[in-house]
Amino acid sequence: MEKGKHKVDLKERKRLPEWMRMRMPGGDSYLQVKEQVNKYALHTICSSGNCPNIGECWGEGTATFMILGEICTRACKFCAVKTGKPLAVDEREAERLVQSIRSMGIKHAVITSVDRDDLADKGAGFWASTIRLLREEVPGLTLETLIPDFDGIPELVEQVIDAEPEVISHNLETVERLTPQIRSRAKYRRSLEVIRMVAKSDITSKSGIMLGLGETEEEVLQCMDDLRVVSCEVLTIGQYLQPTMEHMPVFDYIHPDKFEYYRKEAIARGFAAVESSPLVRSSYHAEKHANLSK
């Protein structure tokens, strides 16, 4: 077995290693964020995606908001978000998001969305209008947008780029070999092209991958090289956790020392910023990535 990995069998799957201990949700700030999310009928990837950092992030007054509803048209094998036939787009969702961000006093917001393959523009127009509304109504706010691939259609990706958030992130999620097994419609090379389109603009480009799905060290390093070829600037690397028994099982738990090794390898390859540890997720410490210079 590759050094730095902890092989998981069926009996061990429910027993997490000691380095995967998470902060339990609670405290005044956590309760305030929860209250605001409920008050304005918003969705967050923190709760919809069973994020292990919800206690830490909400406890510090931050959250990753999810627009275009809470039902995704795709059924990726790693993701806890609901899948099925989405409801009609709620045209007032962006207004409620503005109200919530104002009320919470947020200075840097992270926005993501479900995939909306049911819409002619895949939701790109709603993305762009939401960013512009936030710009107009919350002066000084910085934004990171974690976008779907929009089927790789350039004019749809350009709609988000033209709205000018500080950061546009699109996750590769895993290495090329494993992509068909865990991503229901997205393609590895298509995602790289989305990142390339972002990187050509003045907007910071970002991507993330999960470890523990059976990837090899060589594949992880190749993934880094592929991202640098398309000029990706920021990389997040975290441990995959199985949301339910219907999702892809964890193949192994990667030791923190291995994550540190990958962090150093990524920095050596020229990434401007790297977050790499077992509990890292796409929006972890996202505020640090908003003001990176090109």
C-alpha cells in the first residue's frame, strides 16, 4: 500500500481516524447563521453537502450559499446534495441572499449552485444577475463563485466571468481515471477547459480535488500538472467522506503528512495558494484567495 494511506474495509468504514475529528456545531455565531439561513429560506452547501467544517465556519459567522434551489439535475457518486427534478427558479432568491448577507455583516461571500441542466442556459443567467445584484446592493463585498461546468459552453461560462466576481472556482473533484465513476455528467477535460477560460480573465481561478477514492500519488501529481497547464492559481485538497451508503465508499483515509506533502508539491508547481489537509473543502479559508494578484 502507498505510504501515507490507511486502507478502509467494510468493518472500518464507520470508524474515522483520529485526525478526522471535527468541531461540533454550536455557539452563538453558529446559531445566528442557522437562524439567518432559515429566516430567508436560503440553501447552503454546508448543510446540503454535509460539510465537516460546518461547526467551524458557521461558528465564525461564514457560510457557503447555494443558489438555484437545492435539487441538482446530476447524481454524482460523491455528493450529498439532493438529486431529481428541480423546482422552477425562484426569482426572489437573490434578493433574500442580499438581505441575509447584509444582516450577517458578511464581507466575503462564497456562492455555489446545483447543476441546472433542465434550463436552456444551465442557470448561467441567474448566476450573472445574482453576482451583479450583490455588487450593487452590498458595497465592498468580495465574492467567490463555485460554478458548475455549464456543459463547457463558452458563452455560458463567459456570463459569469463578465459579472466579475473576485474568484471563480470549478472543481475537478478527482483524478482523470476516476472521473467517470464519480461524476455523473461532467468530464475531466471539459472541466479543465472551464478553468482555462476563467484563467484567461483577470479573475482568480481555483479548483479542488478529493483524496481517498483510490487515486495514486502519480495521478494526483498529474492532476496538479494538468491544472497548472490551464493556469489554475488556487488549489484545495481534502479527504473524501462518504455521505450515505448509496454513495461511493471511502477507499482510504489519507494521513495529514501526505496532505502536507501534496501541499508542498503544489506550491512547487506554481500555485499561488494551496489548502491541503483532511478537512479542507472548496470554500475553506476562501477569504484568503479573494485578493490574489495576477
